[in-house]
Amino acid sequence: MDIFPTISAGYYINSSESGTSLVRNFETLQRSDVALVGGKNSSLGEMISSLGAEGIAVPPGFATTSNAYWDYIDENNMQEKITILIADWQSGIATLSETGHSVRNLFIRGNWPTHVAAAIREGYRELSVKAGLQNLDVAVRSSATAEDLPDASFAGQQESYLNVSGEDALLRACQHCYASLFTDRAISYRQAKGGSGVMFSIDTESGFDKVVLVNAAWGLGENIVQGTVNPDEYQVFKPLLKEPTLVPIIDKKCGDKTIKMIYSDDNTRTRNVPTSKTERASFVLSNEEILQLSRWACRIEEQYCCPMDMEWAKDGLTNELFIVQARPETVHSRRDAAAAFTTYKVGDKGRLLTTGLSIGDAAVTGRVCLFESIESINEFIDGSILVTQTTDPDWVPIMKRAAAIVTDHGGRTSHAAIVSREFGLPAIVCTGNATYVLHTSQDITVSCAEGDHGFVYAGISDITAETVDLTGLRHTRTNVMLNLANPAAAYRWWRLPADGIGLARMEFVLLDKNAKHQIAKITATYKHKPEYFVDKLSQGFAALCAAVYPNPAIIRMSDFKTNEYAGLTGGAEFEPEEDNPMLGFRGASRYYSPRYKEGFSLECAAVKRLRDEMGFKNAIVMIPFCRTVEEAKKVLNVMAENGLKRGENGLQVYVMCEIPLNVILAEQFTGHFDGFSIGSNDLTQLTLGVARDSGELAGLFDEQDAAVKWMVGKVISVARARNCKIGICGQTPSDHPEFARFLVESGINCISVSPDSFVAVKRHVVASEGGM
């Protein structure tokens, strides 16, 4: 057990069932003492001794060791009794519930050996003196030697006891902590694995190793781990944390945090109370606190040489931050990032029933088993999709038998999320309404394959799985990049050896379908409403830039047509009606027009924040549908007025080559831009005079037509002669990977394709360069 102050008043005591002495202070422990005092204790001691001087704060405390545990066992003649009880369960003579109850009673009704009780009492008195308080409030937590190991997290398997005060109460809490080694779920978990947390030094879903994920809620931290609240979620980009002037927070989501755990009035126990409207609408942590925790996470990861799962706490009296637990992350740390990985696609989707946060990246179909409480879990049908409000360790025996899990509450660090990852199950948490809109025996599809949001569809959809084999993909002179639209899915592709992002479409970052009356709600935390636009846009860009950092990410400024803008929240009030939006008020012509110039200034503000405040200098700006050289000059002037001057702070500006005029006057355009990106869809329709969306003329729309290839070859030759970069971001190489040979032979610098076409195109490029 570990015993230390509960943050806001109290100290930790960690109880362990292994060791060679009775009590050890944290500062005397090191990581190598796992067998002596368990995972939590050794980790806390390691941080105090190795990282305390660097400002990483850990509360003081002490640990009991295995001598204490085994002396307690021997004093009460429990070894043989426990062995018999476990054997009876394994042979079917007794149920799991009966076995657990019997073993726990042995511990709770036992007597402390005099010397063990004296050692714990003395350790508690010394801790109280150190804190300057009599009968200090402490937390008593398990630290089993098989817990918190790299291959098994044992999330929440043993109990924690908070706000324990007085020597007698402490000894009782230690007994109960020992007993929790034999709860039903702990017995079941150890049999299955052979063996919560609010901060990870890795993206928990994709394994992307360049971000820190932080969850936060008001009050004590049990609600986050238990999944009974939907917490705030912050993501921080690790490579830029060392620059003190940068704020590389690439995502902030405000959870509803409807309840918080506090001490009761008599300070003898804890209880949940509703949060205020202000607390629900406010972020728990300031930017400075988010960055401080993230820097600590990076340093702890460096100390342990592996991705880490950490718990932190903020003192309610002093506002100090503390690390209260650190252990190896147990899922992605065991995977080979360079190995093959599997992607899933869901076809023939039924009606959308609910959404939430996706855990994992798989998709499954199945039949719902919905439970309102733990009492009915014996009725669970193996292979069903478990739907419930939230899970805690009592649910583990059936969670591992489920095909997927869907919950109303919880964040990415909740119990349901942690256990689902360990068992390799797709899960959707924080839906808010799953137990309301779903019902038992209903056929559904659970998709975690579409980014950081998970979707539940009605019915049984077609699911295809594809293994992406990355072996043999050598470096090529011609860069192969990615076309990415959805920031939520950007981390999904980080394992691909891409040379950057050749096209990130701003309009897909902007796209929303919120009803107009929801605008006030979604911007509630912003006093200046345009700040919401800038904030969310810059964060969306940041996720894309982070996924390929330090390689370039080419961000195309907005290219909505008037009819598409009209479909956005509030857009219909401002957009003119056009007979042919494809050739109308779009792209560059909007940026300097009084009708949209103010909106473009917000786009520029988002890019400036991305580059200057967050630090993503790998972001390149691209201007779409630029009709004339004079228009190019106007756009560049407007950008400069908004703090984005080409060439300043390394800013590069590209232009789309999608109008025949861009090819004809390519030499003039090279004087104003750093690069071209060929948009083969628009270039094809404007060269051939065939609408790209016309069903009647679909047979005439050919991106490999000789006239189109002449256009492509011509602009490549001009760009190379003028030492101007040129790539292609249209759909042609994705749909026709063999087109890559023509592009390589023409001397193109880069080919940007959809992620699912990357491997095929890359191999065509390898073959093309090998034959040159």
C-alpha cells in the first residue's frame, strides 16, 4: 500500500504484498524496487529521487512491503484457506462471487501482528509530523507487485481509500486494501492477464508518440478513472514544448463535468455533488498548467524510456500541481510502429444512432446487451455489444467477453477506455445517450474507424479490413505525400512514411452542420465570438501539421463555393445565389472582396497563430482558384496586411494549378509563389469542357486524356526551369497509381494521394525511379 496526503489535505500510503521490510518512505525507493514495494510505490520513489530536483512535484508518503503482507497472512493462517477457496472456484464448486466474499472476509476479520501494526502506526505519526498536522488525512492505495507493469495495467483492480484519518482508521483501511486483492473483478482479471489515470505521453488511440493527452475534471480524480464524468481533454505537441515562447496546445475540448467528488462536511468520507454552470462551462486547467503537466510527462517518459500513463492532482488550497502516479502505458508501448497495421472501412451505413469518443480504430457489428446496473451482468451474452452508462472494475468479467463497448459517460482515460484498449476492443465512450437510444437485442454497427469520433449505426454494415504492409517502402527522390481533410483522423496515418501533407483542405476543418440556435452554445466559453473560429481552425490545422512534423503540411485556404458556404451555420444570410457556383465567387476572388475579406482575415489569424504561437513552421499556405496574376498580387497583399507576408519567418505560399490559364502563364505565376500544386480534377474539367460531377458526361471525363497530360507536363517543365516546386494533389494518382510513372518521368517534385492509396503509389514511384 502507498500512504500519502490526499491532495487538498492528506498523504499517500501504498500497500504492497511484497518486500523485505515493513515500511519504507517514498524517498528511499527506486524503480528497481518493484518486487519490494510494487509498481506505484517504486515509481513514486523514482520520481522523487530522480526528478524532484527538476520541479516535478510528488507528495510525500510511505509504503508497506511484503513482509507486512505475508506476516499478516501468517498471523491469521490464511495461505492454505485462500488456496482452497480459489481451487473451489476454479473447479466450479463455488461461484466467483462466493469465493471473493469468503477471501475478503479472511482479511477484514484478521488481526494485525503487533510488530506490523506498530510499524504502520509509527510511519503514520512521522508523516503527520512532516505535514505539521495531527491525525493527517491520507489516501491508502494498493501497489501490488503485478500491478502497473508494462504488459498489464490492472486499471482500478484494487481499491483506494481516501480521506483516512487516525491510526485505527488507517489500519482498517489497510486491511480493506489487502482484501481488495480478492474482489471478483481482481480474481477474474488475474486469471485472464496473469496480473486510472488522466495523462498519457502518447495518443491513446493511434499510438502517435508526439502528443501528450491530458484529461481534467473538478474535484478528486476518481470520477475520471471511473468514467462517471465527461472530462476536459487537452492535447499538447511534445517536440515544441522545449521552446518557452510557444504554446503548442493543439486541441482543447471542454467536457460537461456534471459532478465532482469532494470531502463530506465531517471530512470522514467523500461524496459527489453537482458542479455549477460556471464549472461546467470552464476549463479546469489554464494553458500554463496544461504546458507544465505536459513538460513533466515528457520528462517522466524520458526517465522511464517508454510511453507513460500518469495521474496528476491539483491542490485545492494552494493550486499546486502534483504527479501522484506514473506507470508504463500498456497497449501501444508493446507495438512495433514500423510493422504492418490494419485499417477498417464501413460500407452500407445505416441510420446514425449516436456518437461519442472512439477508443481504438476498429469497427464491428453485433447485437446489443444493455445493462442499467451491475446486478444483471450474469445475463450478458458472449460476443454481444455491451451498452451501459459507465463501467468500473466490477464490469471486467464481462467486458472481455464483449465484441465492443458503448457508454454514456467517460473520457479517453476512463476505466471503459483503458480496459477496452487492453482487450483490443473497439469502444465508444461519452455518447451521452447510448442507454436511451439503444435497446437490448438491437443489431448495430460500432465504428471507431473514422477518426477521434466513434459512430453507432443502425443495422449490420459491411466492414472491410485491410492490412497495410510498410516493409520495402524505401526513400524516393519524388516525395509521396498525403491528402488529408479530417484533423480528427490525422493521427491514424502517422505510421505511413509520408513526406508530408500535400493538401489539407481548410473547408473540411471548417465544415459544421450545427443548427443556428446552437452557435451561442458552442461558443459559450468565448467572450469574443470570432476567437472561437480562430481557435478551432488553428487547432484543426495543428493536428494535421503535427501528424507529419517536421515535414511540410500544405494548407489550402478556404475554397467553398457559394452554395457550400450557404449550407454552413448562418451562411445563407450572406451568400449570393449563383447559377454556376463552380465557376463563380470562389477561391482567391473571395479573399480581397469586401464580401469576404473580414472572413479571410480570420483564416489568416488562424494560420498566424498556428505558425507563430504554436510553432508549426512546417505549415505552407496555398491559394486556390487564382484566375489572374493581378489577383495573385491582391491576395498576397491582403495576407501581408494580416501578418502573413511571403518569405517572412520562412513562410512559403503555393498556388493551385487548376485553370488552363495557370499553365499558360505559369512563368509569370512563379514570380509570386514558391510552388504549384496541380489540381487535376478542376484542370481536367476546364481543359476538356466536361463538368466533373456530370453523370451524363462521366465517360468523357478523363484525367489521363492527352490534352490534360500535356497541361500537366507543360507546367512541370516551367516550374522546374524556374526552380519552383511543383506537385500534384488531385485524385488521379490515387485512382490510377500507374499515372505516377508519367509524373515521375516528367520531373514532378511530389505526388500527394489519399492515405489508402499511399502504399500502392509509393511502390509505383519506387519502380518508376528504379527504371530511370
